[in-house]
Amino acid sequence: MSGVIAGAGESVFGKKKGIDELFAKLTAVLAGVFLLSSLGLAILK
């Protein structure tokens, strides 16, 4: 499945390393936000 997504991404954006690095950082940040919000909601409940 990840190969399909990567292939579609390359066909749309080409092999731009800048956009890959941006998505990697954005994914890490969003994962951290999700983790903190999940823990916060679990503690509040």
C-alpha cells in the first residue's frame, strides 16, 4: 500500500526532496500533537 502512495506522490510532485522533507517533518509534528492531545483527553476523562 505504501508503494502505491509513494508512486502517486512521485507522479504528482516528481522527486522533489524538499517536499518529502516537509511532509516528513509535518508528519512528525502532527503525530506529536495527536499523542499529546490523546494523553490530555485521557487524563481529563
